[in-house]
Amino acid sequence: MQDLLSVSFGELFLKGKNRNKFFKTVIDNIKRNIKEIGYEDMYLESSKLYIKADKKILIILLKK
């Protein structure tokens, strides 16, 4: 069974072209740091990042 981990960026207000660059940088950093653990999918929706993975993997991520 697949579960989702939701990563919220809080009260973040970026205007103009900086917003997309910031989110891309953050997502790239997260992907780089969890690539060895493995996950099924990762996507950004409404300024919230979702990581789809097995529950055991998500528990490991939460302990990091």
C-alpha cells in the first residue's frame, strides 16, 4: 500500500520568477537527499510537496 508524505513550505511569499526557481531548488535538494531510500513519486501541488512511497520508507524519511 502506498502512502503520502506532505511537505508544506509554510508562510512563503515569493513573487515573480523567484518562486519557480525556489521550488525547483528545494525539490532537487530533497530528491538528492532521499534518492538512496527510494520513493515512487514526488510532485508539487498548491505549494505543497507530496512524496508517494511505501509506509516503511516514509517512516525512515521522518526519522532523518
